[in-house]
Amino acid sequence: MTTRLALGTAAAALLAGVASQAPAQTAPDFAADGFSVCVDPTFPPMEFMADAADKEPSGVDIDVARALAALWGVEVSFVSMDFAGLLPSLEAGRCDAVISGTVLREDRLRTFNAVPYLDTSSVLIAPKGSAPIADIAELAGKTVAVQSGTSYPGRMEELNVQLEAGGHAPTKIQQYPKQSDAIQQLLVGRAHYVVTQDTEIAFREYEDPGKFDVVFTMPAAAFEPFSVYLRKDEAETAKVAEAVKALVADGSLMGIVEKWNLSPEQLNGIGE
């Protein structure tokens, strides 16, 4: 176990104490007999297998799910799968919610409801020492690795439209089933950049510094926080929103942010 994870274990005990102080709430109907959450445990620090022998994942989202379950007084369980299968599995009823580094996107809201719980930004990373990207024209013709099933391929396609409109060659988008696979392409020199979240690169820099630099923050048309995804049901969604609001008010979400070395600013506007 690394020092970082040892510190996380100590912080988890503190977090559990904070969460236990929150007034209990009535569980949504979908969680009356337990709260099942779909996750892709390959995206640290949001969800990942901290040790090969672990039976359940660790991470920010795992702690958020546990905090919600504690508030409702129910047991929580996790269903692991590739990212591309998360929302289809939710739609099919294989889990009650998706809490897995999944940002709020308008296209997803046509099929699902979502409750934000942590602000985030999508970024491009490159090997340590790489120069920041001042103009998207610098991306012309470059290879960018992304995780399939995420918003990243679409984000890169949007940039490619801008590049081509400016008379530049588009980027070459390589898709991989796991975020760890995309990162590996950067490490072995098969990609110039990887799209990820500010949370992942902050964690990787803390755990194993000196490998990556953030060189570009992807333009966002709107607020795109990590969100709890749910099947369409306004009353049930309102219960989850109230629960997130309670976890902000009692300090539980702040405890999770501090445990995983994230920025308190990532809770700005959450639960309001």
C-alpha cells in the first residue's frame, strides 16, 4: 500500500464519522432494498482497484456512493464494467445509478436524469516538459488517445471541425476501451496527447510525479460536472438531489474532496 492510500484509509475513517452525523433521509424507491451502482474501475482517483487483491474498487465515486447509501440507511454494491456499458446497463435496470466519472452532457439527458456532485474540466495531457498548447492549430495532424464510450471522442471531433474550418489537418483520434489503455499509448509514444479529467492527472501527479503535464484545457460550452446518472423519474431524482445537498451541507462531500487531494473549488455551486 502506498503512502497516499494509507493516508486515504485514515481519511476514510474521518469521513465515515462525518457522514454518520448527517440526518437520515428516506431512500429513493429504487434503493429501498439496497443501492447498486455501475462503475468502470479504471479511472483514478474516481474509481480504481487500489490493490489486485481488492474485491471492491476505491475512489471518489465509491466514497460518494457509500455516503449516499449511509444517508439512506441501505447497503451499497458495485457492478463493474467498461465505461461504454455503464449507461446502457443503467437503462436496462442492471444497477440503480451510474457514479463513475461521468460528466453532465446534454445528449445524455435525453435518456437519463443526472445530479451533479463535483465540478471538473477535461484536459489534454502530454509527457512531462511538453509545451502548453496556445492555439488549437498546434494539434493539427497529431494523434490523440481517448477512452471509447466517453464524451472524449465527441469533444475531439468538435475540435477537428474547428481545425478543418481553419484549413488545418484534423487530429487522429485513437479509441481504447479503458482510460488506462489510452494513458499507456502516451507512455509508449504511440500518441501525442491523451484526453482526461483534471482529477485524474492531479491524482497521477501526486502518486507518481514527473510523467505528465496538462497542456490544454478543453473548451466547455456549459457546466460539465461529474454527475449521478439515473433513469428518468423526477421524484426519485429529486430525492438524490436532496441527498447530495445534505452531503454538501454536513461536510461529507468536502471530506471526500480532501481525502483524495482534490480542490475545494470543485464543490462550488454543487448542491445549491
